[in-house]
Amino acid sequence: MPEDRTIPAATDLPADAAHDALFHDPEGGVPRLVAIMAELRHPGRGCPWDLEQDFATIAPYTIEEAYEVAEAIAEDDMGSLRDELGDLLFQAVYHARLAEERGAFDFADVVRAISDKMIRRHPHVFGDESREKSANQQTRDWERIKAAERAGKPETASALDGVAAGLPALTRAVKLQNRAARVGFDWPDTGGVIDKIVEESRELRQARDAGEDHARLVEEYGDLLFVMANLARHLGIDPEASLRAANAKFTRRFHAIEAALAETGRNPAQSDLAEMDALWNAAKARGV
């Protein structure tokens, strides 16, 4: 870790000086946030809850905050997006503070590393490469530069190494498939993928009809989801975003069912499937 850090931790200052200089300064910016985080983790003055946390306990909050950013974007809610981006930034500061306490790196190192990476991977902006390239060409160049960076590291045992196990399952499936496709293990077009979906659907139905145990059904269902993720990849669809949109559509239409039933003084439990299906179709026809 560099010794000439430009952002002081709150523990580097007397408590009252840190309070006066940073904690209540609305223009304190990132140094203020870093100092607040350090104070929360101060052994003598910090928050008992924050002092109990570690990387593993904070990681689920980091994932949750990323999803809340995506939700604010989907809703085009700029106020919420501002707040959620702040929450996500705080997660980065939190993990950096934990690492600093171990003597591994600090927030300044995190900023330096991502800045260096962005400059390295955009030679057409920050270097001497031509800027006359399409977004698709830039994507190919990005992957080429990443491959060169990996080549400079100790050789990995598998083309699949480095795909984080903690990713959402559908996202990880797509990334694993992309890695396999780089070495030629892929269908040439969507026709083969759709045929495989039909095959996996048939196998799932056969397992169900044969009374196979639950573990077998889970396996066959997972195979079907994996191929569905592959179809999304071939079609250029983000399966997580697609499913989030489907969830939102289901929510809107079910709320419409509830609202229609409420007009008659009832709720879904007091209705039946035929009536609710008709209300669903009516909501669909209205573009809900």
C-alpha cells in the first residue's frame, strides 16, 4: 500500500478534528465518505454493528445495492438512482476499508487500479489508436486487451477460470457460455440452441412422468434454464434484465386483477381462476 495516501482515514485525526473537518462538511466529497467509514470502524468510537462485519457479511448488501441501482434505472427514477448509487459507492468504500485494516490496499488504490484499467482498455480514447471504430469493434478490442492481460498472468487451468461463482446464476451461465464459445464450443446459430431446448423440455417431462426423485427434476430443470440462458446469449438478450421485465409485467397485471376485484369488494382469494384469467386478459388488452 502506498505510504503517501492523499485521503486520510478518520483514525489518522483526533476525533474532534475529523468531526469538524469532514463529518459535517457537505462539500467534503469522497474524503468525507472515506473518513465516515473509518470512524464507523474505529475500535474505540465506532458503531458496534459495523465493527462486527467482514467481507463475507457485507457482500450480500453489495449485491443487493447493485440490484437496487438497476431497479431505479428501470423505473427512470433519478432521485432514487442518486441515492442508490450512493449506497453502492458506500459498499466499495466499506470493502476498501476492510482491506486497509488488513494492510492489503485502500480506497485510493481501488481508484488508481480502475483508472489505470480504463485508460489501458481504451487506447482509442487515451492512446494513439484511431477513434474511428464501431461499438462492436470496441467490444472485440476490449476482449482482445483482456486476453492479453490474462496472458501476462500465471496460466489458468481452464478457459472457464475467473467467472465469479457469486454471480446471479443466469448471468454466470451466459459468462461461462461466452468463455466456452471463445474456444469454439458453441452452436453456430440459434437453430441448434432451440433444438436443445426442445430436447431438455422433453427430458424434464419424461423425468416428471416417470416419477423421478426431486434431485433428478432439479437437475433436468437446471439443464433447461442453462440452455435458455444460451438462447438469450445468441439473441443478444440479457436474461436477467428480460426476467426482471417479465416480473414487472406480471406484477402490473396482477395488481390490475386485485384492483378490479376490489371494485366488487373482493380479493383474489374470493375469486376463481377463470375470473382472474379473464381479468388478466383484459389488463393485457389495455396494455398493462
